[in-house]
Amino acid sequence: MPTASPPTALPQPTPAILANQHIYSDYFDEDFVETLDRNILQLLDRVWFRSRLVGFDNFPQRNNPARPLLFASNHSGMAFPWDAIVALSHMWRRLPDLRNLPRPLSAPMLSQSVLMNPFLVKNFWKKSGCVDATTLNFETMMFYNDHNLMLYPEGVPGIGKGFNRKYKLQRLATSIVRLGIQHRTDIVPFYTINGEYLNPYTYSWEWVNRLSKKIGIPFIPMGPILLMVLLQPWFFYMAYPAKLTFVLGTRIKPYELTEKPLESLTRPDYEALAEQVRQRMQTELDAAVKEHGQHPYRWRELWQRMKENRRFFPFFLPWAWPALFQEFERQYVRNGRRDFDLDLRSPGAYWRMIWRNPFTLTFFIPVLGWIPIAIRGYRGHKLGK
């Protein structure tokens, strides 16, 4: 292993970074996260996703108290990012000190249109703490101390990889290595197992994805689910009941991977270092898949959880999620309520949600339902931007 280069002074924020620090609090709303988790995500996780955190008992602490850790995970190909939602909500419930909780840097396409927010909940990603993954935003967040950071360094190509490339890490962005070295903070990998089965047997064609990006959709999953998305629009946000398992990897110290001083590192150097990190992560990911990914659905356990939670029927099933999220948006986003608990148990609760949120019905109208969804989903969004 190369000897670490001598420590250098940590970088100081530039005027551009200082002017950009409003992103720390522009949208992030901890009450939103807590209320969403209590009313919706706990149930979905308990019954549908049944997530596990493996190796997180001793939660990673910062090697450099002045800078956030960089958590990094593999993307689940061809699926709506339920893996990130479930991972972060599970950590939210588990961590006694929320300063350890990672805030995600997410693909800008997720927040550019309302359509890419789950069931059109306005500003869902940003209220949950996400920050658009631009170079300036990443550099700005390195000076943020209230939480750690979380990245999916494969970027959009990681989301759009087909089922034939499941669990195969795509090329990693060099920024995670570059900023890890500059700020002398560690990369903490964790591996999302069974996320590939949230939407299995779907594939990717680059020419199709180039067209879909023009309308703010990062990829089109070409497979059995595509017809159902046309016939039942709620399938656009659908996830199969994969048992999500998040496995903590071995901490990586990027500043110890090279002997060169910081000022002499070139882009090819960073690309080589990012590839070295990718190979390390791929080796650990393969081992985690072998141990935890052989039975992605565990149908018997799913059936048992459904029976145990039958008083919450039908809300743990995906076809009821549109009403659930629309009612949450009505109460929290539109009416500004923060102290409510959704009624998920009483007879007729589902139908009352639809009565209060008639727009929910559009998610069940074949083909034509996409017209009002697209109008609301693209309102204020410039296509092709």
C-alpha cells in the first residue's frame, strides 16, 4: 500500500461555496422526515421491504471531526429509488445521534420535476434532506457538519443498468475520491442487497434513455413492468417485495491510496484511484450478495408479516400507496399540519383517503390517467432542460 502523503491544511470555503451554503437548509425538514416515517415508511418497511442493517451495530464515527464521512452504496438498477428511502428511514429510526445520519446527494433529475417525487409529493426528496449532486453542491456539503453525507457514486448509469448487470458497479465518479483526499475524510461503503429485485428482469437501452432524459426521466425500464406502467400509472413507482439488506463495508481512507501530494494529482490519477475504490467495493459487494442475496423475496416471511399487520390492510400493498402518499401530502404539504397520525386501521380508511384526494384515481386509469399526472408532474418544469 502506498505511504500516505504528508497531511496538508484542510481547504477553506471559497466565496462561491459560502454563497451556496443556503442549500444546507433550503428545503430539509426534519419534521417532514419524522412524520413521513411514522405514518408511512415504518409500515412499508416492517411488512413489504423488511430491511436489515448488517454490521452497523458500531456505527462509523468520523475520522476527521471537522468534516462529514462519505457513505457510498451501489445503486439498484432499473428501480425507483426505494432502496435509498428505506436505508435512510431505517437509520433514522435506529441512530440515537442524528448527527451520524447521512444526508444524500441525489441525481438532480429526481427533483427537477414533481413526477420523479413519489406519487407527486412536492419536494419529497429535498424535504427529506437530499441535495442535488452537482460539483458545487458536493464541495459545499463538505463544509456541512450537522450530518454525514451519502452518495451513490455510480450516478444515473448505476440506476439505469439493466438486470443483466445486477450488482455490477459502474464507473465511480472521481469527485468522491478527490474530495475525500482534499478534506481527509473517509469513505464508508455499504452494500444494498436484493435491491436489484425491486424491479427484476428489466433492461436498459441507451438510445431509449437518451430520449427519456429529455422529459426528466433518467431511464425507461424495458421489461414486463413497462406495459403495466401504461395500464396502471401507479406501477411507475412500484416495488416488488424484495427483502432489502444493507451491509456495512470496510472503511476506505482515500488519502492513503497515493504517495503524490494533493497539488500534483491529475484527473487520470483520480480516475485510477476511483477505479481502485470501485474494485475494492465490488469484491465486498460480491461477498455480501453471496451471503445475503440468495433468497431475495423470502415469501414465507412476507406472508407472515402481512398476517401480523392485517389490521393495516391494504396500506402495506403497493396499489394502496397512491392514496397513502396523497393523503400525507394533503395534510402535511398543503395544509401544513405536523402533528397528525394517519388513520390506517378503521373500516373504510382507504376509501376516505380517496374521497379526500380524488386525484388518486388517475393512478388507476389506463393510458389516459397519464395526462393529468403528466400535467401536474411537469408543471413549472422545462422539458429537455
